[in-house]
Amino acid sequence: MDAKKQTSSKEPDTGQQIAIDISKMYQFRPDEMIPDIRASSYSNVSYITCTNRDVFIDFLEMPGIKKDGKMMIPGTRVYMSHSAAQQLAAKLAEVLEGSYQRGEMEFFQPEPGKQPSSGKAGQI
């Protein structure tokens, strides 16, 4: 069959063309934007690498689990542009400073005179 004629034999070829403007799919008002979080994980360690093209951050869940004689450390890698990383760093610093100023940061202060536990499994 000719590449130009891809209509089924049941539908007549009318020669009409339809223009679709896909840019309209990406136009929205701010109130229409809703985050769709598909996965989440906890991270207590991160490694940041900056290349000449982008930045990536490995968010790790330490200490991991020993499997087949190796320590398997679950993690998530996030790639971003240099400008996105710069914006993230600035916003993170702003948020943390605000939280600190309001006294909202979590901290632990042991009771005076109480000895810390040995940290062995099973002890509470």
C-alpha cells in the first residue's frame, strides 16, 4: 500500500488534514499544578557529583544490608542541570535557616547523668 494512503478501505480519503498544537498540552495555570509523588524513600547520607554537563545526587539509606558478602546500600540518584542544582541549594539553605530560626529543628539532648547504652541490638 502506498505510504500516502494509510486510511482503511472502509473510510474514504477526504484529503483533509488536521493540525494539532501539542504546546497547548503544556499550558496550565499555577492552580492546576498538583505534585504526583510516585515514590519516596528516606535518606540519611548523600553524595553529590558535579560534571561539566550536570549535577547528580545519590541519596543513600545507610547502613544498608549485607547480601552475598557485600553491603547493599539502597539509594536513589537524581540528575539535574547546574541551574536547577543552584536553585535547590539556595532554597534548601533558606528553608533550613528559617526552620532553625523558628526553633523547629529536631535535636536530641540526653538526660544529665544518664549513661548511653552500648547500642547492641535488642537493647532498648
